[in-house]
Amino acid sequence: MIPYRPKLVIVQNESWRDKAAREILQSLPDVEIKTVRDLDIPSYSRDTLVLMRYRGRFLKKCQGSGAEVCCNLFIASYGWNCHLDCTYCILQSYLEGKALLVFTNIEELLAELKDTLNRHPNRMFRICTGELADSLALDPITNYSRKIVPFFASQKNGVLELKTKTDLISNLESLDHRGRTVVSWSMNSRRICRSEEAKAPRFEERLTAAARCRKWGYKVGFHFDPMVYYEGWEPEYREVVREIFRTIDPGGIAWISLGTLRFTPHLREIIRRRFPQSKAPFGEFIPGHHGKLRYFRPIREEMYRKMKSWIHEEAPGVFVYLCMESRLVWERSFGAAPRNSSDLAEQMDRLIG
């Protein structure tokens, strides 16, 4: 994958006092730099990188809806937006065509994490950086993994998850992670990787990156989310499941999640406008309780049931969970369900605690 390279870097004037901002600019020696006092993000396009200080709290709970079983993941965003341009990406709903943002007060992020972990020594925190931006897509520019992975190596009650679609893992090779970082990949069938994730590395390239991380001692994860329902989905998803376990030792897999395509009506219209060849917005969708369109429940249950059976045919002991689904769907798909979100979180904590 060719790393992102902006045509312009906008620096919020307060960011100049951050070491991270200066280091990022050193990695982009030939790119035009502009300093501003106030930011007007909508006026900048995606080939612009904005360096700014984040003024709120970094650590937030995952926005799992109340009617679903949530794994109680925490999110610590290092920036906003993504240049991979996957057709179904929710970021289009509010960041379409806008600049990529990176927060330069990374030391404040780490200080907040340390304070939170220290104040709750008996609680396990699984913390991901990949909700509002791919965890590694900008890492060749920011080198943030070189700061955050060693931080988690020293934390007894915290585990970092770096979630990505990229193969930009070089910074991870030499880090002393002590098993406290899980590197995970968003995966899909080869057809969907080609048609809906065209700017991301191919399935094979992501899997090769996962195998390299295993050689470096990292546990890895895989997220089949969003799975897309189409004619011929079964043999194609079955094949990529087989390929994962031909390549990766099941003992090195922390978890695998499953989720199906879902989007707001507004996002559906954006996909139709921006990606007229995309098959993603066409299918048997109904409004869910949270306002998002999603496949009929029997379709989702069929996909989950078959995926879980294929995974456990290859590796019976690998932990598989559902994302953004109710206990009813868990029970009808898997034959059992966690009692609640806390129960699911405790199960996952034991996998890496």
C-alpha cells in the first residue's frame, strides 16, 4: 500500500508547541505548510492534513446501542477521517471530502489513559484507536504506534487494539509490546474487498501483514464487519475463512467479530451518489430500532450462523462474537448469548488479561 501523502499541511498555531507536530512535519519535508489560528475544516479537502490539539476527553466508550450486547470497548481517537474511501464508511455522513485530522497533543492522550487506568486498578480496559480513523493508515507519518504500544506494554489493566485495513505495520516490528497490543484487521470476501474497499490493500496483503505481526509476537484479531449479503456470498466468505487459518495459527488469534452491513438513510444516498457502481446500498433492508437500515433479521442470523460454523470447523477454540446485535440474534445465530454487555466484556477480558 502506498502511504498517504498530503499536498498541504494546515497547522493550528497552538500545535507548534507539541513535539508530535514537529516530528510529523519532519516526515513531510517537501509539503506546503500553513499555520492558522482558527480552523474551518469544511474548507479543506482530503488531500489536506490538519494538525491540531484536541480539547476534549480522549477516552470514550464505544457507541454500542442500548438494545444490543456491547463488548464495552473504549475508544481513544488520535485523529479523524480516513483516505481509504470504502463505499460504506460511516465517516462520509459527517466528514465527506474533508481534511484528515491528527491530534498533536498525544502526550495528553497518554496522560489521560494513565490516569484512568491508575484510578481503576481492578478493572480491565480494552482500548481501540480505530473508530474515527484507521489505527495505522497514517502511522508512517505520525509514528504514533511507537509511542502508544510501549505505553500499553507497562499497563497491567489495559490492552490496546490497533484496528486497520492496511499493511502499514513496519513501525510495530521492533517494539517491546509485552503482549499488551492486539493488531486486528477488518476483513471481507475478496469480491467485497475489490468492489467496496478498492483503495485498501487486498485481502491477501492484509493477511500477510497479520502473519508478520504474529512473527513479532502480537496477538491478532479479525473483524468481518460489515459482511455484505449477495448472490454467491457463502463460498466466497467460506474460502477467506479457510485462508485465514491456513496462514495464522489459531492460538495467535485473540478474537473474531461478525457484523453485517448497516447504514443510515442519509449514508445510503451518499453511497448511491458517490459510488454508483456499488452494490452495497441495494438489498433487503429494514429500519432498525436505532434508525439504521440493516438486513432482515433472518438474513443476518443465517450469515452469522454459517460464519461461526466455518470458523469453528477450522479452529474450535477461537472466540467469535457479534457486533451491534441483540441477545435474540445471538441466541438464534449461536445457540447461546452473553447475559448482558458486562458478561461479554468479562469473557473478552479473560482472553487477554
